[in-house]
Amino acid sequence: CQGTGLAPFYSILNQQLNNDDCETFFKLFYCCRDIYFRNEIFNMGKFWNFSYEIFQNGYFTEKKYGEIIHNR
């Protein structure tokens, strides 16, 4: 997803990750300038079936533990 388009994906991911019956793996590729919902996405990364990568165009954001942020 890209930019504010994260909002609908966040809602779906949050619902599925909190569903104990869901065994689907999720990988989020997020393209943005400003990282919206960053703490929420970081916390989702603690689930066994979710991972993410953030792509920023020329902006530098300090990484949190275990985050993958591409600055290009």
C-alpha cells in the first residue's frame, strides 16, 4: 500500500491478526514519505504471521529494532 492507503489495510490486518483461527501469513510493503500508524505496524510485527518493509523515497527515518526501512 502507499501513503494514507494504509488505513483500509490496517483495519483488515488488525482484524485478521487478532483472529485466533487465522493461519494466513501477511507481508506488508508500505511506500510512504511519512510513516502513518508506525507504532501500530511495529506492534503487529510481533505476531508470528506478519512482517513488513517500509520504502521511503529519499527520507531517513531511524529504524526501530528489527524494522526494515529502505530509503530509496
